Amino acid sequence: MVTIQNLHKAFGHNQVLNGVDLDIKEGGIFAVLGPNGSGKTTLIKSILGMVIFDKGSIEVLGNNIKKNADYRRQIDYLPQIANFPSNLKVKELVKMIKDLRGKASEEEKLIKLFGLQPFMDKKLGNLSGGTKQKVNIVLAFMFNSALIILDEPTTGLDPVSLIRLKALIQEEKKKGKTILITSHIMSFVEEMADEIVFLLEGTIYFKGSIQELKDTTEQTDFEHAIASILNQNHA
């Protein structure tokens, strides 16, 4: 599904990705973890073609992304911060994204799922952060794409919406889709992820299941296992 080889990216003198090798197989939920500045967002944006990396290669769905941009039509993306035009109504934004993508969409059931019907005629600038995030989720899930990338998807969500998001992600997994998630909420990751990738200073320090991480670090608790990696590398 996604194959990354020897990926390097620097911004000026700051080496953000340092020889990343990563193979994400088709089907399942994968969480990319790491502290702020570890390279998570740069890695995600490199996969999306939003960051031009300095060295290495990325293949998505068998396509070398530098040679073929069409692969992006098979990716749905939820950005960490969605900067929508504030004067646009929700229904206008949904229509605009549908027109841009030119793919069949299933937004109505998602609008209903997240209770957005009363907000469809409201301007985006007048919405709360949590409601904007629900709009963001609808835009990310309304197309039937093979790869879904979710950057901090739980931000601003109330408990009911969070439960619905988790059920939605599991539903997409059952369809054989690959879901790539970044999150700082360890309980969410522990509940959802089949595999985790832990990035630190642009290098992968661990890839495997949460149980494998606990076994490797000799910790019974997921958060303590993560902390153990950090402590080992700051000792």
C-alpha cells in the first residue's frame, strides 16, 4: 500500500526526516506516533505530495509518487487544522469538494451521523471548533478511497462524536481500507491501532503492535511503554 525507502527531508539546517524506511501493508489501522518535532506531519505530507522530500522514494498503491500524481485520487485526508473559507456555508464547501474530486460521494449519511443537518446553511466562520472538525470528518470520509490519512482526528470532538468516529474508522477497516492516523491521545491509539510506528527526531524507533511494544519495553501500560522509548533516547 505505502512503501517508503531511505526518506530524508531537511528544512534549512533542521533535519526532519533522517533515512526513514517504512512499509505499510494494505488493510488495517496504523498510528504514527512521536513527540512534537519528531517528523510525523512531514512524513504524512510527503506521502500526500505536499512536501517535496530531499532523498529517497515513496510508492503508494504501486505508484512512484514523483512520477504519477494520480495516486492522490485514492487518498482521503483529514488535516490537523482545517482552514476553511469563513464566508462559505457548510453545504457550499461540501459541494465545492465534491466538484473538485469528481468522484461519487456518500456525504448524506455522514452529515446525519454527526448531526450536522442544522449547520448546513451556516457559514463556516460562525461554527465552533468541534463542529468544524465534524465537517472535516465528513469531507475525509465521504469518498470511497483505498487510503485514509487522519491527522489528529479527535481534536475538539465531544464524547458522542468520538464514539461515532471510532465506529466509522472500524467500519472502513472492515471494508479492507488502510487508515493512517497521527494522534497524541494514547487511549484512542491503544483502542484503534493494529500497528504503531514511533518516530523520534526523524528516525523510526519502533514498528509493530502495541503488545510487541509492551513486550520490548517490559511495560504493562502503553503510555509507560512509549515513555520508556523516550527515556532510553534521552538518557
